[in-house]
Amino acid sequence: MFRLAFHEPKIPGNTGGAIRTAAATGCELHLIGPLGFDLDDAKLRRAGLDYHDLASVTVHADLEVAWAAWMPARVFAFTAHAAANHAEIAYLPGDVLLFGTEPTGLPAAVLQDDRLAGTVRIPMLAGRRSLNLSNAAAIVAYEAWRQHGFAGASDGDVPGIGEG
């Protein structure tokens, strides 16, 4: 399906939340080091609940290693400073949805990389700096999945929102 990518994530709870999103949507989650936590961190495990075994998670030592694994996929970098909004992109299976670290977002060098298919933003009210990382990733993952008819989604026979 789609690939969520976190560049140098710092907060284990956000990555745990993204593990749940990956498990629920079929997205792959790619973590690009260095990570600001250990993968055995209790906060990561708690936020991900029992979804760790249901999610595809790949850790890349650095961004160059990730690029090598992703190419020739389209990679979209998410930043509050982009012109295109996330709902204007026609996502394709295999696209990489790249998000920056919690305190600072993606570095300028990453946002200017010629290998990017584009930079994208999630609309927010004026004067707001950013969304929570795992929430932003979920918003975009569900928009991309929606565009493809929620391919593979359950028929409703499983617990839903707030039940797990």
C-alpha cells in the first residue's frame, strides 16, 4: 500500500501511534535513524499496544539508506510551509509519505532534495505551528487509502474507534 516514513523521530509515543496506524491501514512504517529512543522503550510499546506484530516496521540507519530502499518510488515530504495540500495529491500505492522529527520538522536539505516528488502540507488554522506527528501521519495515510477505496478494509466485524 503506502509507506509512512518518520525522519529521526524523537518521541516514542508518536511512533507507537504510527505503528497502530500502519497496522490498521496496511501501510508500511519506515523509521529513519538516528532514533531518539530504543525500539524496546516502554512508551513505544504502550502506545503501540498489541499492534506491533500486525505492522510492517523497517528501520533505516539514515536517510541515504532509506532512499536506496525506496527508489524509484515517489516520495512526498510533509511540511507546514508547502503550497500543495495533502488532499490535492493523487497518491499511488508505494508512495512514501515522509514526515520530520517532532520538534523541528524536516531539515531544509531534505525539503530541497531533488529526489522528492513534492512537498505537501496539511491545512491548519492560521497561527498554528504543527500537528502531532502520529496524527499528521494518520490524516495523510487515511486520505491516501480513501483515494483507493479503502482497499482491503474490513467489513465492520472487528472492534472500531475507541475499542482498543
